[in-house]
Amino acid sequence: MKIKNVRAHQPPTPGSPADWRTQLGQIIVEIETDGDFKGIGVGGGGAASIHVVETVLRDLLVGRNASNVEQIHREMCGHTVFYGRSGLVVMAISGVDLALWDLRGKAAGQPIARLLNPNVDLSRTIPTYATVWDDMATQKAIDDGHAAVKLHVERFGARPDPELLRELVSRVRQTLGDDGILMIDAFARWDVDSTLRVADAVAEFNVAWLEEPIPPNRYDDYAKLVERCPVAIAGGEHEYFVAGFERLIDDRLHAVLQPDINWCGGMTTLVEVYRLAKQAGLRVCPHRGCEPFALHAIAALDNEPLAESPRIWFNCLNRAPIIDGGVIQVEDRPGFGVDVA
């Protein structure tokens, strides 16, 4: 499978968030080979990442054997090391890496999940969770069959009133019931003091994790937080490459790691994160786990699978798995099993 061409484009994403995720935008990467296979991956970073894909990465890849996925990943990292150890360039590399994995699966005639784990049970359904904003949305999530909910509390600002959040979390827990799984997402709006005050106020409601309460680059603050917080800390959605996760793991900054496969470095990075987390006794729960790329890793590698509901921008792909009755499963098709809409 010699690579003939690498190209990227940005699909329309109506209804996606009015922030940097849409301002930059998701990108689709397509890699063509002389064997008439075409690999498809999704990355992030918008026009800037498209430029990286169609210049330095294309020049590196054209003429190469597409089956050497891990070697190409190492070379892409080295080729961009002066300006791309995190952020947009890694988002571009993620899309390319996923397209290469897609090619690997198509060439083998196997879904990626089976390449990751030959013993994977593709008939197994994976429970899902929905992001909610209040107890009314929680009831809808329950009615739709979700096993868990993540309460998004960004709107309460940088210095939230712990009592107001306690009242909201109490209502959500009452709606969810004692056995339902409840998480909280602060979207990096707080500081250590605010986080501890909120965590102390809501701990009695059996919160599974508190997601990204402070900005992801404040490692010293996370170190202070985990020593005192009564609720498990989750994060990693905005972390890059294995080196970034090694710091989170080695310093025990998070109990739950949430890499985004379309941003963190692709499947090659995610597989390594799973390996390191297993050694450290930490949980991995990928960001946007219901989307087709992360879903294969969850099905193949996760002993405690839970998949986050997908984002609207994945309407740009055909044949992506969908949630049915609160569960989702990998389709038994070669590669990631999707094509461009």
C-alpha cells in the first residue's frame, strides 16, 4: 500500500458550539494508496491543520508504505517537533494517524477493534452517557436509556455558589436514582479553592468524577487539588501525545484519563495511553467515545467501557454507529467502518 496522495478538508458543522471548536473546526483526512484503498480519519484544528496535512505531512508520507503506521507516527512527531508538540499540529497528525489505521483495517479486511484485540466481542454493547444541564434533561437521558449523565456546570461561572450547585446536583441525583452514574464537568472554569468548595458540597451525592475543573495547563494546581478533593478528578481531553499523559499519570494528577482520539495524536497515542493507564491502575474514558474512532478502542481495550455521546459534527460521516436504547456497538466492517458523507 504505497501512499499516492494525502488531502484534507473541513466539512460544514451546523449546530456545533459557538467557540474555538467551531471557529477552528474538525477536519477530514483522506489518504489514497496505489492499491485503491482509501483511509479516512478525522482531526481538528481547521484551516491551520489542513495546511499542515497538505504540506509537511503530505511531503513526508507520499511514496511511503502505509502499513508502517507506528513508524510513520514517530516520524510525523519528529518532523514537527520544533513547532508541534501540542495543539493544532497534533490535531492534524491525529487525523492522518486515524486514516492510516483505517487503511490498515481495510487492507486486513477487519474492523480496527479486532486488530487491537483479536478476541474482542463485537456483539457486546457499550453503555453510553449523555451530557445534561439540569434535572429535566437528566430525565430525558434516562428515558433514552443512557446509563449515566454528565452534568455540565460551566454556566455557574468561575466562582460558583457551592450551595446552588449542591441543590442542582441533589435534584439530578434524585432524578437519576441511587444506582445511576453521575459526573460533573466544569469545563476548566474554576480554581483550586472553588473546586474544593464545590466538591465538598456535592460529595455526598456519589459523584463519579469531577471533570476538568481547572485549566489543563495548571499542573501544580492539579497536584494541590488531588491531595484534598473528595471527588475523583478526570481530565486529559486537551492533552497531547503520550508525553502529556505520562505527566498526568506519573504525578497522579487525574484518576480518570479522557484523551480525545481526534486531537491527542490518534489511535497510536490512545493505545499507548491505555497501556500506561493499566499499569498505573487508572481508568481511561475517551472524550467523545461514541464517535466511530474512539469507539473501536473502547470496545477492544476497555474493561469498564462507557462511551460519551457524539457531537453533531460527525454527521459528516456515513455509517457511523448510533446510540440505540442507551447503548452502542462497533460495526463489523473493515477499518473504522465509515465513509465521507
